Amino acid sequence: MKEYLKRAAEIIGERSPGEVMHDDAVVEALNQGRPIQEALAIAGAKYPSEALGWDPTTIHDIAAHYDYLREHSAIMERIRGRKESSS
């Protein structure tokens, strides 16, 4: 677990609170089944100072990053659920 968290921190990097809120909004939209372009637009409308610019050459890398964040978020939720049930 410790190694996973260390690696996740390296991949995600340091983010400001605004960046975290923007990223969470993108992940939430993706979890609702929205395509990445729409998810970015939704998050950008909520957090315009954190909005990402993209084009057809960068959208696949951005999508991969958010796929990772989505999976990471799900893993962290499962971990929190286990901790709460064992308390």
C-alpha cells in the first residue's frame, strides 16, 4: 500500500486546492458517462481559473491522465470503506 501511494503521488504530482476541485469535477463527470471533452468543459465552467486547454493532439494524454485519476479515486474509496468497516 505504501508503495502504491508513493507512486500515485509521483504520477499525480502536487496540486493546488483549485486543481484538486477541478480534477474531482472532471472525474465526477466521467463517472456519469460523459466523454472527456464534455467532462473538461463542465469542470472548466465550474473552475474557470483551472480550465485546461486541449486539442486533438493532446486530448488522448489528458484522457489517460483522468482515467488514472478515476481509478485512483475508486481505489481510495475502497480503502476508506475498509477502514470505516474495520473501526
